[in-house]
Amino acid sequence: MKQKLKELEEEAAKLRSTQGGVPEDAEQEAAPEAGSKEEADTRSVFVNNVDWGATPEELQQHFASCGTVNRVTILTDKFGHPKGFAYIEFLEADAVDNAIMLDNSELRGRQIKVMRKRTNVPGLKRGRGRGRGRGYGPPRGRGYYGGYAPRGRGRGRGYAPY
């Protein structure tokens, strides 16, 4: 059994070397970066009131004085049209303080709002149900249908379709 396992490991090593696969050390190094979403949020800012025609390059150039820009994300709707806000991630956490100083600056003729990116907390905006809404007692206001009580059933009195 041990011999079979050793053969399989040797075969896997050969496949990695011939296919140019990732070495075992690289897999272990990439794992901590994937789970550091909160750490990336501390290096990011939220930019509101961004012009719809603005490009990531323009935003990168605007915030270049703050520090090294790692990533610019302009959010779009399902049709691909920009929503008017963006996230900018820096390489250093100190750059966030410099970027906040650009709050109320002008980009493409619009005054942009810059603030720290908050870490998303799942289930925060879930709400507390629908309340006493539909189907709980008579309608509020003047009773039925604006003060007129319903008469009979269906389409009312005297309705003859044929």
C-alpha cells in the first residue's frame, strides 16, 4: 500500500514538472492572501459621485499622489453601465489617510466623496420582517374602497357577460 502511494506521489510530481504546474510552496503562500479580505479593506477607500464616463486609469491618476494604487473597481449594473461609485485599493495602509484628504475634490467636473471602505458584515441589512402590513385587519383610512362598501360578489350587480 505504501509503495503504491509513493508511486502515485512520484507520478504527480512528474505531471507538475511537465505541465508547469504550481509548486507545493506556492499553494501554501497563496492561501493566507485569499483570507485577508479585511486587511485589503483597511487599504481601500470608497469613492462616491464618480462621473459615469470616468475610467479606472483616470481614477488611478487622480489618487496617484496618495500612494501606489493596487486596484481600481468601478461598479456597474447588470447592463454594464457604471453606478457612479468606485473602490480604490492601495498597496500601503497609510495611503488611505492621504486619499481621504482628497474628499470633496473635483474629478471630471464633479465633486467626489471619499471615505474609508467598510468591511461587509453579512446579514446586517436583513431587516426585521414585514411588520403589521398586509392581511391584518381592515384597511386603514376611510374603510373599504375609499368609503364605499362592497356589494355582492364578483363583478358587481347586473353583470351579464353574454
